[in-house]
Amino acid sequence: MATKKTSTPHISASPRTVLPGSEKSAFVQTAGEKPAPSGTKITVSVVVRRKAPLKVANRLGKQRLTHAQYRKTHGADPAAVKLVRTFAKEFGLTVAPDTPGPERRTIKLTGTVAAMQKAFGVTLVHKTHDGTTYRVREGSITLPTDLVGPVEAVLGLDNRPQAQPHFRIAGEAGDLTANIAQAGGFAHPHASGTSISYTPPQIAALYQFPPNASAAGQTIGIIELGGGYKTTDLTAYFKTLGQKTPSVKTVSVDGGKNSPTNANSADGEVMLDIEVAASVAPGANIVVYFAPNTDQGFIDAIATAVHDTTNKPSVISISWGGPESSWTTQSLNALDAACQSAAALGITITVASGDNGSTDGLTDGSNHVDFPASSPHVLACGGTKLIGTGSSINSEVVWNEIANNEGATGGGVSNFFPLPTWQANANVPAPTNSAGGRGVPDVSGDADPSTGYIIRVDGKTLPIGGTSAVAPLWAGLIAVANAQNGTTAGFIQPAIYAAKGAAAFNDITSGTNYSGSPTGFTAGPGWDACTGLGSPIGTKLIAVVNPSSTSTSKGGKSKGSKKKPVRTRPARKPHAATNRRKAAAGKRR
């Protein structure tokens, strides 16, 4: 007698549950909207859980993993991948041919708008804002209950802009040259004109980077969500510096491309990042990861760079971001998870902390921090106003030109990420939300456009500032440190927040980042929510971040642990030595 075959229940018939953290806020008010064309094909990124969570020691960079070890133990959970593939088939979606390997934990699914709406329980509409039409979803994503847990995020249903570049152009208000390069209105000319400007190597000299430093053998990854660069500009720029033009490669993520233009672009951001990072770290290779300006593009770009075993960046610079409150919880977690992976793999990520002071440009009567700077797994970079000559700093204070509508350093306390262990003694103010506590920024550097960086953009030479300049400056310093120490610095916060780290910083004790109501934060001795631990004393910082005996997950020494001698020279101390564990109770918040 034949055995009757039992059919397997379809996932599509299962009860549906909201994907935690997927709620998307309402889009800006527009004159009208219409349904997204049902037959249009789109691609989403489905992020699934790891085989096994990263250990605390991995996330703190104390127990590093090789890419092979990471992939084997912390790549995508095969059971979750199987569920998603079954789900996709039942809803008429296909796995995209460019789906990355299991280390990325991302499955790219392609299908029509109609199929996506049914699969993820959403309504997709077209809304036009400032002349651009976006595909928008509002509210939550729902999934068959069995997929909630195995699936951690679904990105790409909505393609509204997620981030802004954090740079400011110095120049007369309304100046055509400044407007051409200011990223479609994101950057703003400095109305009073520039009083001082420096080449990046001059700023490096003020911060005591080793003279004649080389970062040969290192690769600096740069994340860009728009704009582009012209090789002719780079050749001309580095010729004026007397340096060899760096090797610059591009990697396309989710269709992003190197697209330089003369107007309405983020070329100023791209050129600032490349020219600062490469000129203060001569000999380093530069790899630019271009992605669309969406949460999907941003997260995919970082994950691509972190797991790029072809170009192997040892440090990644990010000068884009947006208020923490403008991100969905699933996106905050997915991007932070990519940064955790970087820490486990010995890769440093430097991130601009924002250019709109303590409110991060919002007008809701609250202070806000910028993300991804608020991730506890990146080095958040704030801004100062620097005046100096040669290798001597005359003054350095918090960058704040809000009164002149010219920007200020971002900084404050996260309402999402808790206080990290390495900030426990930094006297970080209490968060507004009890779930938060992570203090921003960690470090700082020159950012005021009135003491800006001389940068070439689209054939023009302009003084540019913003915390966008500080992230590649620190990335360049880390690349030099990696070359001199013979091993990657990796996740440096435990080292720089330790007592021994104090001597590696110029402590910034004057200024505020107030940017409206409520009151912002004030600089003072030790860490503060304006400039973090301070600006770098390069040669000392290189010694502090040298991981003398970093271990892998199997207890062995990391590759390249051989030390190289660090060249030093007497460093000027613009501030008296400060005990960074001293309570900052006297700071006015």
C-alpha cells in the first residue's frame, strides 16, 4: 500500500508578525502621491542573523578574527538563509545574482513592486520632493512569523535619502564657486570669508604626525553616497603638494558610481575625503565605495568595505550621517552590526560627528547625536577651530559658528546605544532616554571652515571644513600608525580612553556646541561632548594604539604583529597635562 505524501505548509500561509524596529516615519509633506508602478522591479537587502553572536572580546577588538574564521563562525545562519529562500520562492521573488557571500549575512531579493508589497506587507508609493521622486513606505514591515528572528532587517523598499555629507565650504555667501561644490545644498558657504586655510599636510604637522611619514602598504576605504572625483583634479592637487598622486580605486555598491559633476553633487565631499586622507598618509592606497544615499546603500557599502578581501582596507572613513532619530531601529542595528564585524577583524572606522551642533540640525527642542557616529563601534570625530604655525598650535577651541549660521561640531549623548565600558570613567552626561548613554564624539580635529583645508574640487581650489575633514584626517593617522607599528590598530577606544591615552591628546577646554534650545554642551578638562578626548598628538597617539600582542580567536598572534620603530620628535603641549579621570562636574551642560 502506497504511503500518502504529506505536504509541507507554505510559509506564505503562516500568520504574520511585525518585523521589530522596521517602522518607517512619514515622509515630508508633498503636493501629491501615486502608487509605485506595480510592474517595476526593485532589489531589497534581507539581513539574517549570525550563526553565532560575536563575543564581547571580538567586539572590543581584544580577540581578533581572520576573515576565514569570521566567515566560518559568524556568517549567515544557514537555517535562516534556507527560510528566506523558501519565502522568496513562494512570493515570486528571486535571489539576485550579486548576492554576497555568507560573511555579509545579506540576501538580495529582486521582484516587482506588487510582489514586494505582498511579501513584506507594505504599500509603496511615489512622492516628489524638491523635484525628485522617491519610492516611499511608511509604517512597519510584516513577515511570516517563522521569519521574525532569523531575519533582522529588510532594507531597500524605501529609497528616500538617509544621510547628509558633513562638510562646509568657506567663501562669501552666495559665491558661485562655493555653491557649485556644496553638495546640492548640504554644505554652506562661510559668509564672513576664510581667515586662515591650511593644506592637509600642514594640519598634520600641527598635530605632530611623524615627519616624512609613510603609509605604504595600507589601504584606506572611503564610503561615499553621491558625487565623484576626477583623476585630473587629483593629479593637479598632489602636484601642488609635491606628492605622488595616490592610487585611487572605486568599488560600486548597489549600482553606485563615481559621478563627478559641476553642480548639485557631493563632489566636495568626495574630493575632501580623498585629498585629506591620502595627503596625510602618503603611500596609502585609496578605495572609494560608491553607493546610493539610502539606508540600504549605506549599510551595504560599509559591509562591502569591511569584508573586502581583495582591497583589504585597514581603516574606513565615513563623512556622511544623519540624526540618530531619523533612522529605523532595524537600520541602526544592522549598520552597527557591520561596525562590530570591523572591530572583530581589526579594522578601524572613523566617522564625522556632524556639523549642526548639539541639536544635529533638528528643531524639536531636544539635543541629538548623529549616526553612524553614535555607534559604539566607530571612532566618532568632532570638530575644533585650529590656529597655528609650522608645528606649533597657538590656540584650539570648539568649532562653533552657529551664531553666524556657519555650523558647529556635533556631539552629545546617544539615546539608543548604552554607555560603553570604555567610557565608564569619562563622565558622560546622562542620556535623555534611559536606554542610551554612549558619548559622542571620541576625538576631534580642525573642522571650522574659517581655519579650513585647501581642497581642489572640479577644477577649483576652495577652503573646506566640517567634521567631514576630521574623519579622513584620523583615518590617515591610523593608516600611518598601522604602517609604523606593523599591525592594524583596529578598535582603539579601550586604549585611548585608558589613563595612558591622555598624553596623546591636545585637551580642548574652551567653547561650546550650543545650537539652540535646549542648551548644548561645554568643553572642559578631559572628555567632553564637544571634542571628546581632544585632537591628536600624532607620534604619541601612534604609540598608544599599538596593539603589542593582539590575539585571534584561537589564541594566536595576529598577522603582522612585528613592531616597527616609531619615529618621534618633541611634541608641543598646548594644554597642561590633564587627568582624564577627573570628574567633570564643573562643566556647564
